[in-house]
Amino acid sequence: MTEVLRIHGLHKRYSHDSAEVHALKGIDLVVNQGDFVSLMGPSGSGKSTLLNVLGCLDRPSEGSYHLGGEDVSRMGDDQLSSIRSRYLGFIFQQYNLLPQYTVVENIEIPLIYQGVRLNAESRTRCVALAELVGLGHRLDHRPMQLSGGQQQRVAIARSLVNKPHLILADEPTGNLDTKTSHEIMTLLSRLNMSGKTIVMVTHENDIAKWSKRIVRMRDGVIESDEANIPDPIDDSGPPLPMHLLEEAA
Amino acid sequence: MDGFSVALVSGLACLSVFLATTDKGRRGLELALRSLWLHKLRSFLSMLGIIIGTSAVIILMAFGEGSERDVLEDIKRLGTTNIIIRSVKPPDDANTNRRQMVATYGLTYSDLEVLKTVPSITRLVPMRIFPQETRRGARGHNSRVVATVPQYADVNELNLIQGRFLVDDDDQRMNNVCVLGNETAKSLFPFDEPLGSSVKLGEFVYVVVGILADRMPTGGTGGSQAAEDFNQDIYIPLQTARGRFGERIMLRAAGSRSAEKVDMHQITVTVEDIDKVRPTGEIVRAILGDPDRHPRQDWALTVPLDRLELVERTKANIRQSLGIYASISLLVGGIGIMNVMLATVTERTREVGIRRALGARRSDITFQFLIETMVQTGIGGLLGVAFGVVYVFAHAGLKALPLAAFLFQEGSPSPILHVPSITWSLSTAVGVGVVFGIYPALRAAYMDPIEALRHV
């Protein structure tokens, strides 16, 4: 199995109001292609810090981080931006869509920063992704006109548009009700089954049990790292057009 | 157009081409327009400073151009190669000096003869002026009788609508002929043909040989050059005047009478070349300044070309103060825009975080906000230019409005569009956008993406 990321001896220290916070105290983690990892832990355990480092938004104080074979732990700001735009897809708890853009324009944003020329072809791909997440009929809506679950679907489509090696999800269902959470998790599971690697932060056991592997953290270290057998997906709903994923992302 | 303007125009053109054609530029432009459109009132209010600044520059420059044109036309009427020497009654010779019944002053025939020897002078046109009522039967007209030589018409660019001007023969033979100014002719001959008729000046009768075309009066210059209204004149040959009126001129005022002896009221000197106007002026000044010739300062010299220099100086002054006004208003406008942009950047912190997470580099964020500020000041500049240009063309109409009389003086110059000022003010506006936009843009770009994403 191909390694997507490898972290070795990772430390992260902040100086916060002259007091030093040691958020990560030596993390070793390998995530393989096709994995679906849940990062769990109480607040202050360092899981968000770890996700920020994984997302190349933050640099480790110590240790190494290889993403797709490249050592990103010593990269400059512009290089990290480039890594984010090529290798990573983000899904946030707050959805984080840009309110001034329509659904399809929001999906296009990562392409802009990848330097891709927006044209009819890229537009077709973005529309296909919107259809994949079930929003083909809402292409010209603004985020404010969509429900939370729909917004999160747009965010998922957006995270797929640059064909990322790794999708990082930060509490993707944190703002959603149980039913919608279920829909979103179904979608993520299907993406994973089609080969997408996902690392997800959550503090809900109900959500974590959708993943294949649960990593628990406490006080900046990994407490446990165990495999999990997800429940079989409830396929009672209409099937997602998974063929679109192969075409589009 | 000078090199500076060319550089500005090409700079603006390059920027527009970049924004319009490149993918990045077009996207930045679209994004900027979109977010400005999202906050229409805010954008407009923050642009106001720029709008006012640029329109002020356009309008003031147009007024500067207008007054320059007015003066230039005046100079042209006076003749650019001319020097005008006038007799001036010296102040110590006022009417209170009772021992001297006849005030003798001014330019003499001897002066005229000496001036004829100056090589650079091609033409000397003397004239005398008598305040004399002109009569024709029962009609009278208070006109200015000007005794002069035939060249006077060329020097003052007088055009005839009927008949002829004075000729040398009239002067030599001391013919009793006259040429009427347009107004004088209308007032003396309201219904019939003036040509060939006769008018009476004092005790003598003169035959009308020509009528002048209507002509705008020249503007006065301080004390040395009175405004002249050629329409009220009557021209007679100089020698005729010498013979008929004598050397003395009787002046009647209410309750008193005085006389003065003036050989010539004015000599208009024409110089062969515009470059020799000033040196010749100095020579004339030296000749007349000789104390043996004129013990008192009873003459004055006007070089119309000097006014050109005055205009240039005034124009430079106008530009300088304009520069200051424009800088102040653009500075204020720029600070206003920077303030709004800082607020915008704070408001859109989360957007910056999202864009950074999705792969935007710092330079992408800087570019985005900088373009937004530049588009804002650019649009402000365009609106200001549009307002200024509209005002310049609407000025005449506005001036005709009933209340405008309080604002605009009679005879104040009309604005003329000064084209380079459009380029200056537009590029300054865009430049203000760069200067005041760079700090908010960098502030956005150097935000910590994690903090920015957490921002509510």
C-alpha cells in the first residue's frame, strides 16, 4: 500500500502570552492510500493542532512530515500554499463557503489557486462534482440559500475538485443534525470506498465508527491507534452517481 | 502631449490590458467589482474623496486654460510684435496747479523722429485722441476722435465693412475725411447710408469714407493700458487733426475747463520679429528715459508679450496650488479608502483563511485586495473625471441660471478642457489606490491562516 503521509517525532510548541504551550509531544503516524482515519480526543488533546499541521497550515517545531513523498516540514509559505492546492482537500465544521459565490463558483475556487485556466471544461467538471454530491439542481444558488447539509456537500465537492491525495475533515458533522450527519458520513464513506484517503477529526464516537481506523489522542501524544470495522453503509437511498467521481476527480 | 503624459497613458493602458486580457487580471477585476458591488453605498462613500479630488483638478485646470486663452486672445488683439507707448499725465501736474493753464506732457513729434531711427522697428503708428462730440444734423454721438495714420488699421487689426480706411494721401493733403467705428456709425446713421455723407467734428465737416466691422474691445492691463472700445471711434488723418484742432485739447468737465497740450497720446511700435520685441522695448525705454527728453515720467510702455510671461507665471502658480489641493484631497480620499479597506479586510478575515487553506499564496491575497483598492480608486477617478468633464461642458449653461450670478463674475473666464489633466488625475487616483491599498492588502496576506479560519 502506498503511503500518503508519514509523520515522525513531531512536536509543536506555541509561545502564547509568554507562556509556552507544548501542543504536540512526539507524534508518529503513517496514513496509507485508501485509509479513513478518525482523530479523536478531548479538547486540548492536540488533535486540531495535528490536523493543522497535516493540512500544511502550520509547521512542526520539530520532527518530519512527508506528504506524498515530499518533506513539507521545512517548506516556505508559498510552497505550502502550492502543496495545499495540489495535494489537500479541506472540509470544515463551518462549511466555509464564500457567500458571494454560487455553488459551482465555490467548487471552482481551488482551481484558481492551482493556476488552472477556468474554461468550459473545468466548468463541466465542477458541475459534475456538484451532481456527484447531489446538488446538480442548485448550481446557481448562493450558500445562504442552502441548508447546512447542502452547504457541507458543496464543501465536499470543493475538496475533491483538485483531485487531492488526502482529504482533511474537521468535525464535518459538528453543525448538523443526526439525519444530515448520516447523509454526509455516507457520502464520505463512499468517497473512501472509491479510493479517497480521509483524515477526520471528531469527538463523537457515533461519527468515528464510520471510519476504518480510530486514533485517540491525549495531552499531545497518541494514546491509541486501532482499526475499526465500519457498519455497512445503508444503501436504501438513491445510489450516488459514483462514476462521476472517476470522471471528475 | 509631453513625455510624462505619454508614460502615464501607457502605464494606465498596460494596467487595463493586463486586467482585461490575462486570466488572473480578469478574475481579480471581476472579484473586485463584485465585492464593491456587494457594498455599493460604502464603496461610493469611500470613493467620494477621490471623486472630489479628481473633478476639482479637471475643473480648476479647465478654468486655468480658459483664462489663459482669454489673455492670449487679448495679446493677439494687441499684437504680439507690438510695443505700445502711451502718454501719461504725470501726477504732479494735476489741475490744482493753477499757474499752468495748459498741461503739457507726453510723447512728442521729436520722440517719433528718434524712434524712427531704431533699426528693428518696422512701423510706428502715432495717434491722438480728442474727446469730441460728433454731430450729424440733429444727432450727436459722444465718440472718441482718433487722429492717426493709415497703418493704424493693420496694427489694431481693424476690418472694414464698407469703404476704405485712411490713406497716405489723406494725411498729406490734410483731407477732411473720417472712418466711423461700428457703433458710432449706427448711432449717427440709423436709417441711411453713411458712406459719402458728412459729419461735423467741432467746426469742421468730414466726409465718411469707411465703416469698421464690429470688434471686441481689448481688456485693460492695470494702469498702463486702458481698455479700448474700437466701436465708438472716429478716425481722422493725423495731419488733418493737427491743422484743424491745433496742439491744444480743451477738456470740459462740470463747472471747470482745462486744456492740455499733447503731441501724441500713443505710439504703437511694430517690431520686425517676435524675438526682438523685448530688446526693442529696452531701447525705447532707454531713449524715452533720457532726462533731457522727458524730465518727468509722462509716458508708459506696454509690451503685450510681457503679459504672456505673466500668464505663464500665473499658470505655473495655478498648477502648484492645484497640486497642493489635489494632493490634500487625494490624501484624504486615500486615507478614507485605506480605512474602509482595513475594515473590509477584518470583515473578510475568514474569507482570507478559507482562500489560504484552499491554496492561495500570500501574493494571491495581496493581489486580490490591492486590485480591489485600485479598482475602487480607479472608478472614483473615472467618476471624478466624468463629473469634471461634464461640468466643464455644462458651465455655460450653469452660468445662465438665475442664481449663478452670485458665483460667477461678469467676464470671468469660461473653462476649456485640459486633456492632460485627465491623465494626471486618473493615474494619480490609481496611484493612490496602490499606495493606500498596499498596507491593508499585506495585512490580509500576512494573517495566520489558522487564526483567520477561526475568525467569526
